Amino acid sequence: MPTLISKIPPLSTLVNQDEQIELRARAAREHRATALAHPNIAFIKYWGNIDHLQRLPANPSLSMNLADLYTVTSVTFEMGLNQDVLSINGTQVTGPGLTRVTASLNLIRTETGLNRAARVESESNFPVGSGIASSAAAFAALSVAGAAAAGLALTEAELSRLARRGSGSACRSVPAGYCQWLAGNDQTSVATSLAGPDHWNLRDLVVIVSQEHKSVGSTGGHQIADTSSLQPARVAGAESRLAACRQALLARDLATMGPVIEEDTIIMHAVMMSGHPPLYYWHPATMAVIQATQQWRREELPVYFTIDAGPNVHLICEAEHAPAVEAAARRIAGVQDVLISGAGGPARLIEF
Amino acid sequence: MPTLISKIPPLSTLVNQDEQIELRARAAREHRATALAHPNIAFIKYWGNIDHLQRLPANPSLSMNLADLYTVTSVTFEMGLNQDVLSINGTQVTGPGLTRVTASLNLIRTETGLNRAARVESESNFPVGSGIASSAAAFAALSVAGAAAAGLALTEAELSRLARRGSGSACRSVPAGYCQWLAGNDQTSVATSLAGPDHWNLRDLVVIVSQEHKSVGSTGGHQIADTSSLQPARVAGAESRLAACRQALLARDLATMGPVIEEDTIIMHAVMMSGHPPLYYWHPATMAVIQATQQWRREELPVYFTIDAGPNVHLICEAEHAPAVEAAARRIAGVQDVLISGAGGPARLIEF
């Protein structure tokens, strides 16, 4: 039974640093910590690695944390526990899911010399496995909670690196607001905040057209990115698309940013669909939303789409247009739900 | 009122060369000829030119003529006619459509010194403007009829060149069966037959999801192909995809050819969707058919998709599987009709 989510207090995007220091001190004493992290939606996408083990990306990327969606994870390093124990949304998880969490915790244990297994409980308030970056929030929260529970005082950059090793785009869920993740080496490839969550009244309307688990997850997908003949062109162009997106983001210029994020999305899905094997993440309703977005703009509704590795479409607009976009999206055949979120704060420890 | 189509006799893919010679002699005497040409479906796509005026393609392409679809065009060079007159499917056409036909006829008139305007009547037995290459059949038939009516005895290569100048892919509708169109200069960029229509019992099932005229036609599309950052990679890879496709075609090896034609289609639509402005030809039902094709193959039904500049999907399979593919396609929501065709013969003069 999920129990964590129901207990957390109303969220603020602002984080009290004194409180974080106090929570970290307590976590170190008790070998136990709870952290919250938001998923993020990429405006410039991560797809493909130059090093799969270290999850060093082929290109830099840029994203927005999603305030209203979150994962809460608690980590307790327990004496006498034989191996790590993981529960996700109240269900015990073993196999590859547990192995991946253990690998992240091992990075922490190696650093500290701590010789204890951990009990990990994780809960999210949004559907997993459908193109909302659930693993990003999960590994960002795991890294923050795990490091604190092990008594490890890490900088934001070090936490971002740790999260990246667990799930690439998780590094972008560690800093606040709008984040840029640089390509680089194991030390330098981390995310930093370009602007806080209050920089811009942007909204992400997550148009849910399927809640099925996708048949090929992102980790598998990254490994076949290089089999597409389009991946070199994608990587070569990412830097300039990111620069254009960053500049427009800082200027709060959606009319300039929007076409760049749509193009970047199309190019990523082109790589997916032209790989060996090809990955077709789009559903008929995905295409309906893509087409509708172009039509809405012709009708003076300023909204742009982006799509992660799944069928659901993220519609990006300013807050004032969110009600009209939501209403229009809900009228499209095949749309099951629309989740709405503004820009979110950083991954952080929470009182528990 | 359409009148040509109803009068033509049952078609054969075989062409009697003696009859062609006789028809050409009569056409030269009467300044009047009627020709029939099939549209073609490209397995390796043409998208983008190195010379828009001469329609010299950025890359070589490969296609199959469609026996059961055709355009019949009659050209009469008349004394005393002030300017060319065009009717398509019984409706008088002026403006850009007429200008384009006049430009093709001018190439013939310049060659022969003939100083007469022409009356052109053209009819097709398939819907135009929806990703079935209607202009290919139209300009192939116009070239064959126009040259004959002007008394110009051209080789197949010369007719293919003439058709190319009217509408690039029309050059592939001039020779018989399965045709390859080489990139090159104005003299060398023509199509030749790789194999006759009887080489392979292949079927094209044209899955109609929309009969609307597309908002951006192919000529406009070719002109913005270069605005996509993916076009250089598409062009660079076309030669090797064509070689793989040609080899598999000659070996009648659909399991090898199919994935190549799907990849080539995806790459062309990736260029379209990532251009400036982007062109989104796919509809929701297009995506449904793409996804269904992958599912059918998992269920051991060997069929592959290809899509031209429009929303309709061409499903390619061997004749023995066509009934099962047709039945499955008709069950998909949004599918309006399925046209079926085998490989067709060359553009030729017909008795009229």
C-alpha cells in the first residue's frame, strides 16, 4: 500500500537551505532519509550515449522540472539486512529494477565505506513508463536520499553526477527549475540550473494517450541510437538547437523556443524510427495531437509539442493559455487525461 | 464528363511494339495521340533536387509501376487554337496546372518547330493529390502522347527525360515494371527498367485514409527539403539503401527489401517533419497502419509499408498474402478504402 505520498505536506518550489542542512544532519545520525524529486520534460532531448556504463550523453540537453509531479523516496541503511530491498508504489520489486537501484547505492557505499544494505521505498503521483520521465525523478530522489542516509555531504553537482549514473536524465532533476545537462566526462557531465522555477510561467500539459508500459525502455533505446543513420546529424545539430532554446528560454520567448523544441523532438523520434530495430513510440492519438497543435497555432493559440520516449505528448504554453489548451486537448479522440504542471524545484530532502 | 477512361479496352502489361510503331505513325499524320501511363510507388524515395528547374534529383530512387491504376491523356495539336487547353477528369483547368502542362509541351514544340497549341484531355481512375503519384502518371502520359502527336520519335530514355522535366518521378512511369531513376545531369538523369512487371508477384495495397488534397504538394516540398538538417544524411544514405533494395528486388527477397523500404520512408518523412516549415503528412490513421504493420509481421504476415508525400499508406506484400493484408487493413479505424495493384507496364500509346 502506498503510504509515503499521502503523508507529504503541500509543496513549495522554494527550498529552505537551513532546513536541508538540519535534515541532512539528522539523516546522517539515523542512516535514514527521505527525498522528493520531480520528473523533467526535455526541450532539447538526450538520446544516445558515448559511454553507456557511465551514461555520458552524446549531446547536451535542456529541460524543465515538473512541479506538480513527483517521486518521494526513502532510504534506510539497516544493520542485519542481507541485501537491498525495494518497493515501488507499495509493491516489492526484484530483478533488473532492484539491480539498478543497488548499483546506485553501491556508488554511495563505495564512497563512504558503509557496509549495510538499504531498505528503499519509492512512490510517485504520476503514471510510470509512458514517456513521463519516471526514472529521472526516481534516481534523483534516490541519490539525494541515499547520500544523506549514508552521511555523505555532496554538492549539487556531485548529486547530479550520482543521479546521472543511475538514469541519465535524472541528473537534470537534481537542480531547480530549468536545467542544462552538459556532455563531457564522468566529472563534468552534470546538470546545472539555468533559471529557477519562478523565471517563467510556463506550463507543461501532459496529454495522456496511453498508460501502457512501453515495450522498449529508454536504457535499451539509448543503446540502439547509434544504429540510425540520422543520429550523427542529430548530435551535430543539438548544440545549436540548445543554444537557440536556451537564449529563447532566458528571454521568455515562446514563439522562438517552440519551433526549436518541436524540431528537436521530431529529430529524436526520426532517429528512433530509423534505427535497427526501429522504435515506433507514436500512437494514432499522438499524431492527432501533433496535427492539432499546428492547427491551434494557426488559430492564434500559442502552444508547442514535445514528446519523450513514449506515446504521450507534452504541450508547452504559457499559464494564461493552459485552460484553452487543456480544453482543446481533451476534445481529441484517444486522449485519456491531461496532467498540468508548472516548473518545479530541485530534488531535496523532506521532513518525514 | 469523363469520356476517355470508359472507352479504353482491358489492359495488358505486355506492349506490342509493332502496334506502338503504327500508332506513332498515325499520330504524326493526325497531330493527335492518346497515351496511358501508370503511377508508380517508390521503394527508395525521391525528395529534394539539385536543380529545381530541370528536376535533377538529389539522390537516385527506385519504384514499381502500378498496373491497376492509370491515367489516359490525349493530346491534339490544333490549327487555329490560341493557347493550350487542358481538361482533367472532364473539368477545364487553367492557372498553374495549365502553365505546367504548357511548359512540357513547349519542350516538344521547341524540338520540332511545331507552332500549334494543343488540346489536352486527361483522366485517371484513382483519387489525385493524396500520396498516389498522380502527377507521375499524368506527365508520363502527356510526354508520350505529346511527343507522338508532334511527330517526334523519341527513345524511352528521351521520353523519360521529358517526363522528368514535367514532374520528377514521372520519369519512373515511362519504362516498364520496376524502375530505377539515376541522379545525374539533364541528359543522364532518366529512369530505366530493372525488371519487367512479370518479374515478381508483388502487390501494392494503397490504404486510403484521406482523399483530401494535401496542403503542400510535392513540388513545393522538394524545394524545402534542403531546410532540414537531416537531408544531407538522407541523401548520403540513399545510394546504399537503393543498392540493398535493388539486390533484394532482383532476388525477390521481401524479408530483406521490406525493412529497407520502411527505413527509407521514415527517413524521408523525418526530413519533411524537420524542415522549415515542417510538413506533417501523417494522419492518426497513418500511424495506426504503421503500428499495425509491425504487429502483423509479429503474427507472421509478411507485409511492409511505404508512404509518399501524403497520408495514405502503401502496403507491399506478395500476391498470396494480399487478401489477408487487405482484410486486416480494412479493420483499422480511419481506413476508407484499399486499392490493390500489381506491377504495371510502361507508358505507351493506345488505340483511340
